[in-house]
Amino acid sequence: MRIGIISYDYAPAIGGMGIVARQYVERMRQMFPEHSIIVIAPGAAAEDRVSWLARFRFRKTGGCPLFSLVLSFRLGSIIRKHRLDVLHVHAGSGGVFLLRKPHCPLVVTAHHTYRQEATYVFLHQPLKRLWKILMGRLEQRTYRMADAVVAVSQDTANALSEDYGIQKAKIQVIENPVTIPAGDSSISKDYSSILYVGRLEERKGSWTILQAMDLLRMRFPSIMLTVVGSNLIGPAVERFITEKNLGKHIQLLGFVDQERYESERRRAGIVVVPSLLEGFGLVAAEAMADGACVVASDAPGLRSLIKDKETGLLFGSGDSESCASAIEWALRNSLEAALIGQRAAADIRVRCDITERTKDLEGVMRGAII
């Protein structure tokens, strides 16, 4: 089977979609050496980078829609060039859409949708919301053309069915794989250590955790939040920290390499994921696999991943007081928080095993050809 993997975000990865796409490619090449896998993406690691125009705009504003437009015009020649038997497209916000049906079976993985962003992130920003709705019409076309659709969470599957009218029988939920940390899974956790991982931006719910820290600092004078991720909000973050006298309570590390990220994640007893929307919640799943007590918003993606008070703690999405209360509970009940982390690790290591999930995905692609 000759498989074409199409993703705007591949390598170097921009976010979770790129990480997952590359994990699947690497594991599928190991497990199914009889298949030929050709990656079609603007990144340097791809076998086919589509065109100089797409490469020029890679990681720039508007780059993703431009890549999809160029790809749609070149799709036929790409299929013939690589003699592809099936296409697997990573779609969703930040993903790829197609304007025409390819001349081979099409499998589309939906990470999360533009329509979800319009509903959960940009409801009160009319121009951005309109743009997301328009982009949603394009991705809806892609899902309707697909022979099979993979959703990375049950929430994403529900959105495809309810918002875009995709037949439920056409959708299969395959949760994202998570790389299980090597070494001793019982590494000592610091349950006074709080970690936030992700870009500082609106969709990630960054203000929710920052405002929650302002509420918590009076009750816990030694509380410390470590923030790992690029600041896309800008100077307003530093101003907030200064005005609220949070300098001793919030450490901004910015972007760090993988080794530092894993070190911070494995040490932290409490990992906060306040996103307004996730397709799956890769950061949360990785922290759960490490045995952390994950405190997450009750938002699409995350609420599919976490069972409240069993494998994590959920709080009201966008509600800083609810977030602060959940963190306070974990701080005051460290033994119970540790048990939650242990249950979460056991759960994720089964649900998100990369070998099993790769088998599932290969089966969907094989089934699309039959």
C-alpha cells in the first residue's frame, strides 16, 4: 500500500497536530515496512513539499489556507507522481482542506474543527468568528468527500456529526497516541509545583490560569506556577504579573527544548490545562501518562479525555474562580491528587498506546481501499 500523508503541520512541528502526524509516520514505517509512506507537507522533513509558494509561506499568517489551495490544484499530479493508493489528510483548524475529490480513496483525520473555534473561542469576536465559519465550509467539504473520517476524540466526532452533518457510521474515534515516558513511572512528584504548558493565547485559556493565580496567592503564599510556552498575547502578560505582584509566583520560561519540557512535566504534581477548546488535549494526556494530577477546563476534547475526580479534575471553562478552586483542592489533598495521577497514568497507557492506535489507523486506511 502506497500511502500519502498530507499535513500542513508536520516537521518542524508547530503544535500537537504535527507531533501526532510524525509519531504515526515513524511508527507505521516500523510496524508496516511493506507500505510506502510519502509525507506531503511544507516542512523540510517531507518527501513532497508541494511548491515553493507553500514553502515560502510555511509558519506565516495565511500559510495554511495557501498550502491547501495550492495542494488542491496539484493533487492529481501528486497522486500520479507517487502512485498513491490512499491519501490520509490531517484536517481541522490549522490543518488541510481539499477543494476536489482525489482519484484515490481519502481518509481524513479531524483534530478539531473551525466551527468549534467559532463557537467556543471567538463567539464574541465577530470578524474572527466569521472567518472561522467560512473556513468551516471548506473543511466540511473535505469531510464529506472522505471515504472515512477519523476523529481524535468523541467531542470532535460529535461536532462533525452535529455541525457538519457527517454520517456517524463514517466516523471512527481513534484517540491520539502518547509517547509513554521511559524509566521509572513512579518518579517523585512535587504537589506544590504547578505547571502550565502551551502558547499564551486566548484559545489556550491563558488568562484563566493567570487570574486564578491572583486568587490563590493570598491563600498559598509560597505557590509557584511555571509557564512553558511562547507568549503570543504580548506585553499585557508581564503588565498583569507586575500589577498583581505575581512576580514571585509565576515563572515564565518561554519556549524550551523537549528535554527541558519533559523535565518540568515529570516533576510537576499539578498540571493545569485551561484551554477553551482542544481536539484531544495532548499536553493533558502526556501529563496524565506521567502520573500528574491534571486540572483541566470542562471544554471539548478535554472532557472526553478526563473523568472528573477519577483521572483528573475539571473546572468551568473560562472560569478563573472555578480553576482556582480545583487547584486549591489538589494542593490541600495531595494524597488524593496522587491517586488521581496514578489512575490517569494507567488509563492513558492503555487508551493512547501508540502501537495499538497505529494499528487502528492502518486498518482504517486499508478498509478505505477495499
